[in-house]
Amino acid sequence: MTPSKSAARPKRSKSGTKGAAAAEEAPKLPAVQHALVPTHEVLSAEESQKVLSALETAPERLPKILYDDPGLWTDPSYRAISDSADGARSLVGRLVRVRRPSPTAGEAAVYRVVVGGASLRED
């Protein structure tokens, strides 16, 4: 007589506490301190216009980024802008340069347009 398949399998914990305990023990870094988060740079309104004209495109054609995206905290000037009274509203429409390391180019820069979320809607 052969053993049943259920007897050959190890028993599982129904509560799943083993995985939860391991997740609680792992230290969590702030998102902007992680090695895989590329540097973000909020451009001024004048710089944004220069980049758009150099790229010969409209802001609507570029990828979007929310004004409160955690990656923006990699830019020291963003902290000062976000602490101002009208911080979030002043960023909408501006460009963000995201710099990533590239094996072929050394560094690749991509641009995103800052957009507002539901909290910026005017009723």
C-alpha cells in the first residue's frame, strides 16, 4: 500500500503568521533612500518651456506624475516648494526630470508633467 498524497505534503499553517512575522522584522527604508529610486528634479516654469520647445512636443504628450509622488522627495527644492502655502498648486503643469543610470548612455533623462489629484479639484 502506498502512502496517500496528503500524508507526503508538509502541513501548512492556516494563519500564515510565519510570512507576516518575517515581513515585520525587515527594516523599511523611506522610498527616497532606496537605491532603485532615481533622482527627480522639478524644473522651473522657464526651464519647463525650454525643454518642451527643445523636444518639440506638448505637455499632454508626456507621461504624468502626481504632485505628491514620493519620488519627488529626492529633489531638495521640492521640499521647500511643498512646504509653502500653495506648494501643490504651484507645481501643476511643470516638468520633472527623472535621471536613471543607463549602461549605454551613462545616464538617461526622461521628463514627466506634474498633475494634480482629486484633492486639487475645484468645485
